[in-house]
Amino acid sequence: MDKVAPAINRDDQVQPFTDGQIEKLLKAARGSAHPKRDEAIFLFLLDTGVRISELCALRMSDVDMLGYGAVVQGKGDKNRRIQFGKTTKRAIWSYLHATPREPDEPLFIAEGGHNSGEALTRSGVTQMVRRLGKVACVDGVRCSPHTFRHTFAINFLRNGGNQFTLMTLLGHTSLEMTSKYVAIAQADVVVQHRMFSPVDRMKGRR
């Protein structure tokens, strides 16, 4: 065992989808074999930042359509409430209208295969996302459900979201876990200011 090199513990690499990649992936979802389901899952992941295990465990009774939210069971069996927007709500309604079900049934179900009608599994969601990535020709970023979590977090901050609110929505237990997203968002601010500084862009007025 002395000759075995110790495992290297690397932080999860934060690499979000670009706006262009998101548009291509959404187009691929809408053109898939199960467009209503795939679009609803795509938007739900992007709009909430939930973990794949949390998404797969969702039941109809967990979702509050009137309140634009849902209750998920995170790590350590801790429940938390997440929120989604109007566009995601419409996609979920459209999906449920096509495949209605009872309150105790899964929100997202497998369509086709030996698990048809049962809760969509982590493997099923991962395969779906990879398939969309291939159709959309997305490269330069890992096309996985967890990348949606990164993308949600960074865009939430870019759009003016609060760091403490993000920590709650992601189910983090400390701000340290959220700080990696804050660092990226702050770097964006620096770059944007260099590009669009009001004073630096003044012409003929100095």
C-alpha cells in the first residue's frame, strides 16, 4: 500500500452552459422523442438547480403549482423548498396534461423501455441530457445534469440574486460551498466593467 499514490481530492470544476448552448439544448429537447417531458425536465433543472437525485424522487404531491415551487429531499434527508418561474410552470402543465397522474405518483416518469411508467432514474436523466448534448453538438463543457446546477447558480447571481438565497435554494450548509459561484459572478462584473466603463467609453469629453 506504501507504493499506492493517495487519491487526489479535486474540487468540482464549475463550468456552466453558455447562453448559446442552452438555446441549442432546449431546441434539441423540443425535438426529441418525448418533447414535453424532456423540455419540462430541461427547464426544471435549469430553473431550480436541483440535484439529479432530488428531481428523480419528486412526487406529484411535492409540487405546488400555484406557488411556483416544490419540496425536495436533499442530503441528510433534509427537506427544502425550491422555486421555479412561469415558463417552467407552463412546461410542466403541458407535460402533465399529456400524461396525467395521481398525487402519489412520480412527477417525471420513464417513457418506453422496461421501466416505462415508473419514476425516471438518475441513469435515465443522465442519458437524456447526454443525448440532447449530442444532438445539440455541445462541446467544451460536461453535458450532465450537474452542469445544470452550476448554470443555475451562476446565472442566478449574474442576474442579481442574493448569495444567501442561493445557498438556501441549493441546499448548501455553508456560504463556503456557494462561494465558488460568487467568485465567478464577480469575475464577470470585473470583465463587464472593463468593457463598458462609462468614463473609459467617453469620447471627446475629456
